[in-house]
Amino acid sequence: MTQITLHTIKPMVIEKLQNLAQEHQRSLEEEISVILENAVGNQEESKGNAFWGGLLHFRQTIESEELIFADDDFANLRDRTVGKAINL
């Protein structure tokens, strides 16, 4: 694998990257690799994988913001009407 050395990264950026790595239970190197892969896009990634990546991101956001959903949040969400009547 290719090695990259960066000399001019602000300490605040390093700290944020370390926090992200800790939240995702990754090493700093792994976290930076994931960020770079997401930034350039994975040409081989299928739409299905993109969906699961989006779902994972959604779940991580919910967890990091400590949001809690209950069944009541989804009550009456679905439109149960039969549909539009048409004349054939």
C-alpha cells in the first residue's frame, strides 16, 4: 500500500479526526482511509452498497445525537386509503 505523509494539518483537524475514529471504533489511519475512499467514491460500489452505507451513516447520526424513536413516532404514517377511483 502507498504511504502518504502530510506535514501541514491543523491540530484541530487532527483532534476531530481522532474523535471520529474513536466514535467509529477505528484507528486514526482507518478513519482517514474511509474518509478518503468516501470522498473519491468507490467505482466498484454498487447501488446496494451505497444504500447500506447511507443507512449506516443514518444510524451513526442517530446514535451520536442520542435520538430515540418509539413506535408512536410511526403511528398513522402510512396512507391507508384505497387509492384514487377511476372509471374504466
